[in-house]
Amino acid sequence: MRDGQDILKALGRGSAGPAGAGSADGDGPAGAARTAIAAARELAVRPSELVEVLASLKGLGDFVLIDIDAVDRPEGFDVAYRLLDRGGEGPAGIFTVKARADRSDPRLPSVMSIWKAADVMEREVWDLMGVVFEGRTGLKRILCKDDFEGHPLRKDYILVRTPRFPVREELRPAEGAEGGQR
Amino acid sequence: MRDSSIGSADGAAGSVTAVAAEARAADPALDALQTEEYTLNLGPQHPSTHGVYHAKLRLNGESIVGCENVIGYLHRGMEKLAESRTYAQFAPYTARFDYLAGVLNNWGYAMALEKLGGIAVPERAEYIRVIVAELQRIASHLVMLSSMVIDLNAVTGWMYAFTAREGILDLLEAVSGSRMNLNYIVAGGVTEDLPEEFEAKVKRTFEDLHARLDDFDRLVSGNEIFLGRTRGIGVIESGQALEYGMTGPNLRASGVDLDLRKDAPYGIYDKLDFDVPVLRGGDSFDRYHIRLLEIHESVRLVEEAMAGLPQGPVRTKLPKAWKPAAGEVFEQIESARGIQGYHIVSDGSAKPYRMHLRSPSFVNIGVLPELAPGLTIQDFVATLASLDIVLGEIDR
Amino acid sequence: MQTLNDLFLIVASFFRGIMGSLGFPPLLTDAVMGLVSFVAVAALVTVNIIVILWVDRRVASFFQERLGPNRVGPFGLLQSVNDAAKLIGKESIMPAAADKRVYKLAPVIIFTVTMILYGFLPYGRGMSPVNMNAGLLFFIALSSTSTIAILMAGWGSNNKYSLLGGMRTVAQVISYEIPLAFSMLGVVMLSGSLNLGQISEAQRGIWFVFLQPLAFFIFLVSALAELARSPFDMTEAEQELIAGYHTEYTGMRFALFFMAEYANLFCVAALGATLFLGGWSGPILPGYIWFIGKTWFMVLVILWLRWTFPRARIDKMMKFNWKFLIPLSILNILLTGVGIKLYQYFTTVGR
């Protein structure tokens, strides 16, 4: 896992270059970035750098946003942005950019302005994990119903032990019985 | 619930709203005529939404001015379920994601587990995987072709393609005992070897398939009415498709040559000789036609794999409560609908810490709110059918 | 043979004779005979619906390489009876916010109109229940009123899908009446009469389909659009509008729509057979057998088209009508007029 700094330096901080410029040949700042990217398959960035890094990557061309995915870890939410790297020789591979959002107040900038595909993906992460994506409109639930409370995929989400609907007495689970989760 | 994200399109030049606005400006009597846009819910119960998909359409007469996807009616919490099942217990669940291409889901999951645990797959198993997966791809594409034509009311075409699919399902049943939702490709190989006489069965089925596809093609592809309903409808440009992260036949119909079987080969795809059809138009007809072409390519792949099938074991068996090392893996395959990816995080125990499915249909429908305005309801139905979505993998 | 041909006429005159000898005044005799014709027509309509239902389903299944209904009765012949019984037994649910009177009246109107139309058809020589001199005109005029019924159904259901179906129907049916009427004009010019019986009579030499092939084609296409049959069935497009104008109808009310559609199908096919295929003219067999046979031929062609083609898009269908069919039908009238004049010229010159 490499720090975002050197790749940003290689990309030329603040100047993304025209789309597709980097994929042609190996020289120039875009070429150096490409080599750096080919070497590392994964990159960890701070939330503040996220938009810049992804915009620069898009500027290189040949990157397609495949998935945005969050894992609920004790240290925070690890949100992974997976890009399919179509450029360069050799088979297309996945290049992952990871950002960590705080457990207590998970916020990340939205990349919807960079790739429109991020729209539905971010909504899913918000819905199921509760990570707020800032700087976008329409962040609402997509899989759960609109007035659902809680974020189901979090580790501390309690699955309901007693049924929500009326159930005959003899079918109720015993009090204190273990639910279905680990 | 009021929703500002639907919005009313201000009308690009030539659209219904623009023309209507011009007419109003020209004629005061028309301006006094009260019209209003209305909201129509297409789905979730609807004969042609391919499952419980709900589109909130804002309509001006029959033209769509705004579209919003509403999904989640089939959300079964599979990703959460995975956290309380062992890896082997969860394998049958994977087939229920994209239930029309069950075995392809199994393969993605199996590949992810193999990478996680560093498991080797016997070569015979790899060949069998290709055979069964391509048969499943043919069956899935046949469903898409049938459902697209029946959405346009060519009922006979639907029946022809579905009858062809029956032949393929018989093959899949001979291999695994199950017509849909095969739990055949597992981590370490395939559950059982191919049955006897399989090659002869495949040959007969393919002859029948070619005859029926020929009938279907002649009935539908050149039909003036069908062309009128699909040519130039729902055009997705290649740049737009890449923006929206579309993959699979939908992307290839828009001119982008991206197929993981060629660009990032897995299994033994790098040893097999096949073409990837790419069409330039990006309209609904191209999305229909490309699947017809892909069926022929899959037939070629199956025949090639059957010819080169080596002898050997078909499975590296894993213990039931297999505990892989802690780690994280993301493996992707070219499913019938696009790139399907499995992200599995293991914490060293017998159950996954996190299981996430990158679903191609989930990402593909993202394009609809931009694509729909300007289409009529009939065009929307045709476009939705051409996108070939499966709600099982959208909602998980 | 002549007896067999005039069978129904002989029976009718027999009844008249009985009533005359019983001393009925002529008005009463006519009234009773009218009632008898009504019963006969109603029976014909019902039997036809049942048979067409069965044929539609079996023919469809043979096209689609499957068997179709074959369990209920020999060859599934009682399937339609089964369906009718099922529909009668179902609860007629009416949406709470529906416009009650409009909603309830719509199926009644549409079925009634179709039944009335059967009265004008010439089943054989002298066998029209209603023998009107302007029969064809009245036929077309009356069949247009079913549009109102469909709009009533679409509006009264208080359902956006039904409304869309109703609006589409109005646009479609009104537009396609024009080429329908124009295509019939050629036949009227050739036979010199609007009376359906006389039109059949005029085809004893040669059927008009050979003299007016263009008109036949236009008639067929317009009739499909009028009937809202595939490929022009956007009014009840199952895959887009659930069930179009009859989405909110269940039970017997739905059955009325259903029956009206099939009854209308037979009726328009019969009209086509009368105008173009010679009606009851034909050698050897009695006239009514020919009539039924030709009508069934038209019905089968229409069913065949339904199961082959996908559905057109409504605006393209409209364009097709206004920009292609109507000019074509006007051209047909022009050609017919020129043809008649030339024919008269050459036949008089020949003398």
C-alpha cells in the first residue's frame, strides 16, 4: 500500500493533464505515474486527497470505476475505490484507492462529479454502512426502504431477536436466545 | 414522497417539451390550454420490468421528462447473511444473485476463495468450468433475447428462444442435477465430473440451437416493426457508458472493446481462440444483436474446450469449515451481464468478515435517469429490456 | 341444392305462414321475426366467440411449437366454456375512486355495439337480418362508437395506465377509420351500392380482391388497427400498459370486453369477406357455408399476423397512417375511377 503523496507528485499535483495523455508513452509526468501505478496495485489516501487523486487517475485515461465498497473495521470504515486499469501492456488489472473514514463520524468527499457511476455506488455505501458522502445531491437510501433506521451492514447493527409481526406465543423465541449473528 | 432528483427536463432542442413550448409561444390559444406532467410508476409489479424494478417516470403525455430508479424490493440482505455462514454454506447463495446465470456467480465466488486460500485448481476442472459457464451464458442470453422480444409483443419469438434454452438447461441438468442455480463450480474445481455421453448430447443440442436461433433471427432481426422499435432507441455513447461504469455486452454494443475473458483472462481463456463481438451503434438493436453474436461465440468456446479436455481430477477438496488466512481479495469475472466482482475479507475464521458483490446490473441501471428523458414509454420498455438487468444481483 | 341454399329462408317463410294463418297483424309478424333474427344473431355471436377463443389459442400454440389447451374436453374444445365460466364466477372489483356510471357502462356499450353490427352482415342471399340500403355506411358509423366506450373505460377506471390506453385508442381508431373508409370506397364504386347484400351479389363474376388488391391490403391493415389487434395493439399493450383500458376490470365486466374483442374480430373479418372475397357467392356449396368459410379464412390471417409481428410504436403507426396509407387509399380511388371509365369506354366501343 503506497501513500498518495508520491503518486500525486508523479501525476503533477494539481495538473491532471488531458484525458488519455498518459497512456501513450512512458515519458513525462503521466508516464512516471503509470509506472508507479503499475507497481503498486493499491493506494491509501487521506479523505482530503481522495478527489484529487481520483480526478488525476481519470485524467490519465483508461481507468473505469468498477466499484465502491466499504468494510466496517474497528479502526474506521475502509472505503475502497476499485478502478479497472485498461491501459498499458499486459492484462487489465484492478487498481484500488482506499480511504478511511472515522468510526464516529464517517464522512468522505463524493466522487460523483468525476464518475457518474459513483452515484449509485455511494448511495449503497451510505445506505448499508452509513458513510456520508459530501458534496453531492440525492444521497438517499437505495436498497433499504426510505424511512429505515440504522445501517444494516455495520457490525454493531443488532439483528432483531423478537419478531416485528404478531406471532403466536408458542412460536416466540425464548428470551435471551442468541440471534443469528456472530 | 416528493423528490427533487426527478426534476423536469428543460427540453433539449427538438424534444417534446421544447416543441410544445415553442407552439405555446406562437399561439396564445394553445397557451391557455391546461396541461400538466404526471408521474407514472412503472413497476414494481409490471409485466416488463424484469423483476421487481420500479421506475418513477415523470411524463408529458407519452414522453418521459424525468426518470428515477427505485430498487431494493428484492433486497434479501445476502451480504449480511454471508457474515454468518461458512464459506461452503454461502456458495449456494451466490447462484441466487444473478439467478439467470447461476454458475457464473459460483465461478466468481470460487475464484475469490481460491485466491484467498491459494488453492490450485486441476486443469480438467478449468476446462469443465469454461464449458459449463459458457453454456450458462448461452442460456442467459437466450432469456434476454426472449424477454426483449416479448416486451415488444413478438410472442412467437419469445417461445422459440425459450425452447432453445430448454435444450441448454437439459445439458446443465445432466451436468449438475439442477436446471437453474447450479452449485456446480466450487472453490477447488467443480463438484463432479461431466456425465458420460456428454459430448454427443452437446453436439445434438447445438444443432438444435443453431436451427432455432436461425428461425428466431429470421423472424425478428429483419422485421421492419422490430427495427423501428429498437434502431436508434436508447443510444448510449461509448464515453457515457464508461462514465457510468457499464460493462459487459451493453458496453461492447457501444463500441468499447472490454471483455475480461480477453483483457484479463482467468481460467484457461487465454488458451482458447474466440472473438469478442463489438458493435458501434449503442442503440437497443445493437444490444440485442450483440447477444445473438455472443451466443455463437460461446458455442465456439464450448466446442473448443470440449475438444481440448484433458484427463485428471476435477476437484481439490476443501474442509467443510475451511479457515483461510486473514486477508482481503477482489476477484472479477466476465458474467453474462458485465463484470461481476467478489470482494471477500477474511479474519482467519470459518466465516467471512465481509462479502461484497460488485454487481454489473446495479451499475448498469445508473444510466437510465440520463437515458430515459426524451423516450416514450414504449421506448423505455424496449431500452430496459435491452439492458438485460436481473433484480437478484441489483438488490442482493 | 337450391333447397339447402335457401334453408333459412324457407324456415322463415314457414314461420311467417303460421303466424299469418293464426291471424297475426303484419306488424306483429315482423316484430316476432325480428326477435327470432335477434336470437339467431346472438347465438351466432356467442358460438363464434367460443370457437374463435379456442382457435386462437390452438393456432398460437402451433406457431410456437407447443400444444396449447388440450385437456379440457377433446382437443381442448371446452376450454373457452371453462374460461367463460371462470370469468362469470369471479368477483367484479371496482376501484373505489372510479367514476361509477362511466366505468360500469363502458363494457355494456362496447359489447352491444358489436352485437348490433352482426345484424348487417349478409349471411346468404336474402339473409341479412337488417337489409339497409346504406348498410355499409351505417356499419362504419356504428363501429366508431366503440371508441367512446373504450375512452369511457380508460377514463372511468381512474388509473393512469387505463387512461393512456384509452387515449391511444382514440387516436389510433379515429385515424385509421379514414383509410378503412377510403378502401371500401373502391368496392362501392365497383358495385354501385352501399348495400352489403348487393355488394355480395356484384361479386358473382369475379371477387373484388382481384380487382382491388391495393384496397384489400389497405383494408386489412386498417382493420387490424381498428380492432386494436397486434401489431397495432398498443391500446391494451400488456407489456407497457399492463392491460391498457381494461386494466381495472375483472369478472364479468372483463369478460364483456374480452368477448367484444373476439366478436368484433369476426365481424370485421366478415365485412372483409363480404367486400373483397365475394361474401356468399360461390359454386356448389350453400351461400352461408361460403360466407362462414371466407370469414374464417380472414380470421385466420388476422390471427396469424398477431402471433408473428412485434408491436409498432404509436407515433410511427400514426405516421404510417397519415403519410402512407391515406395517400395510398386516395390513389386507389383514383385508379378505380379511371379503371371504371376505361372499362365502360372499351365495352361500349366494342358494341
